[in-house]
Amino acid sequence: MKVEKAREKDGKLELLVELSVAETEEELQNAAMAVVARNGYGADRADYETPLECVRVRMGLVEASFVLDEEIMRRRAPFALSAVRVDTVGAPVYRCSEHAAEGKPFGYQLVCVPVPRFELESYDPVTITVPFEAVKEDEVEAELARMAETVLVPVTDASHDVVSRGDKVELAMETTQDGHRVPALCTEGREYSTGTFAMPDDFDAGVIGMKVGQTKVIGFEGPRLELDEAGKPIMEKFESVVTVKRIVGSKTATMDDEWARTVKPGIESLDDLRADVRERVRQRHEADFMHAAEILAGNELAKRLKGKISDLVYGVALKEARGNLQDQLRNDNLTLDAFLAAQDMTREQLDQALLMQVRSQLTRQLALNAFADHCGLNVFDEDLEAFFEAVAPGKANAAHQDFLRDGRMHAARCAARRLKAARLAVEQAEIIRQGA
């Protein structure tokens, strides 16, 4: 992919993007697969050789061309912005003079609004008041209760003594094949759930209807690992002497020392587990405290922003916020009118709320950029990982791969730099812990 800066004027930047023949053909297929999924064409995909053919036939060549162009330009836009290291406000717009087609390169123009640079009136440490909640014992007990509820302990179900479909039972079984013992199918006690296809149907049918304590000989067939010449499974005959020892039910674990030792290595008692949970709750509170501190520090820096944010910047940011809301409503199968009714809000109030949200986010981001510039902050691998962990706690690697796959690594680096700036501002801040 070739990306060239064409011109920059009135706060807008125009890029010329060109995909090679191979890239164009690959993106046509990717775009077609996305359109197939989005429009529910998957049911009759088998009638067409490729997703691209499916889209062109179902939509018609003219409409399909415009839809595929839009899909390709939207998908490749983050890669183009990363290639020239441009951080943008809102989503870019794009246009092309010729449709994407097999056998030739595809070029288009991308117009975006780069993030403007600002200065702060002061870079002195900020003073912030941050709500802080101490660990309460009822929180610890509630967490322990939740942990116990997720652990089901097997017990004997005495409500009935005849095995029904869906029952879990404990079986003793001795299995032979042609008079030879089959160790893998022999046990003094193994749990087995009927109706789950874990064993052949004949075995399952033989167990269903047995009484607790009953012994029965059950014959059944099972496949070998290899296939015959026709590619079909080779079936073998088995015979099992089966005893139903009990019907197995379950109950929530009792919170005691024995249960605590099963929860986590190194835990010797319920008191040990309680102390471990208390520490994890404390760490969660501290993480919430730090997150709030980062936002508040950014807000204080935003109050020091020098200069005026242009109407163009506000406009594209507001347009993106409205688009995000529409996408969310579409995912939730809600109309805008239904959403407004649920929120007891008018359209004018919604617009005002979105504008306030955009203004708050923009000024905070621009202030953090200015603070990062002043402090000469650079982004290293550990800063990127901290950002990915912040956006996807416990799933940083997956988030990293998502940004990489979608071509948004430059956007990630810019966001990681702002996060680093916010954390530095917190380190330098005078912090009042409210409620400590």
C-alpha cells in the first residue's frame, strides 16, 4: 500500500492511498465476506463460487461496487493513517474516482482532521480530590459466597432411585471385547451423564431405567480409530457388566477450611482465603482509585488549555459520537425514539449531552497531549502493554492483536502516550483521598 500526503489546508489533511493489484483483490474478497455476514447472505453462499460473486449477484453490479468500495476504504483507512503516523479527531472520509476491480490497483483519497496541538497555561502539579472506599468486611464475605456458589460439590441424589435420561450416575463397570478385558472401559466408580452421547446409544439405553444397586450386562458397538476401504467407521462389539452405585446430584460448597484448600494453591484455611480475598478487593479499590485519579488529573489539566478548539474539530468529534450512539442502538435493536423515551430525554437534550461529552473528552485528550509534549514522553513496549491492559483487563494480548490486525497501532501508541501522561500527572499531583 502506498500512502502520500497530498495537501493540508484549513485543518484538514488529504492523503492519496493506492492498493496494489494483489492487495485490491484480497480486500475485495475480505469486503465481500463482511457484506455477506452483515446482510445475512450466508444461507445461500453455496450457490456461488466466492463471496464476491454472491454479493454482486444478490446486490447487482452497480450497488455492489459502491458497497465494496466503501468497505475497502473504511477497512484500509487505519493502515493508511498509521503509515504516515497521523492521529485524527473523528473518523476520516474517503472517495474514489474508479471502482475497485480485479486485475488493477485501487486508489482513493482520504480526508481527515489531524489532532491539533495546544499548550497549557501551566505545567505545575495539579491538586485533585479522589473518592476512596476502604475495604468492608461484607464485601469480602460476599466475594467468598460468590466463589462458593460457583463450586458444586457432588452428593447422592436420594429423590429417586431409577435412572432417567439426563441423570448423572456413578457406575462400576467391567468391559470385555471378545473375552478380553478393556482397561479403558473398566472402573470401580466413574461418573457418567446419560443423554450426552458420551457412550454409544445402546449403552446409554441400557443404563436408563436401571435402579440404584442393580447390576446388568449391556452389549454395545463402538467404532475403531481407523476407517474401512469405503471410508466408514469399523465397528467393534463390547460387553459391559454395569452396576449403578448412585444417582449423583450437587450442592453449593460449604465455606470451610477443606473447601478453602481446594480454591487456591498455598491456602491452608478459610481465614487464609479470607485474607487473600481481602487483599484482592483492596487492590480492586486501589485500581478504581487510580483510574478516577487519572481522569480527574486530566480534567484539571484540561482547565489550563490555551487557545480555542475549532468548530471543525468539534464537528467531526460530535459526528463520530452520534455515529457511535447509532451503532450501539442498532446493536441493541433500539430506535432513537425508544432510547429517548427510556432516558426521558428530548433530541435537543441528547445533542446537548453529546456535545458536553465530546467537549470534555476532547479537552482532556488535547491537554494530555500538551503535557506529554512538555515532558518529552516517548512510548515504549511496556507503555503499549499498559494501555492494552487498561482497555481490556486480563486480555491485553488479545487487545494488542486486535489493534494490530485492524491497522490501529499508531492510534494505540497515541492513546498509550496520553495514558502515560495521565499517570505521570497523578504521580506529581497533590491527592486528597476523600472518604479515607
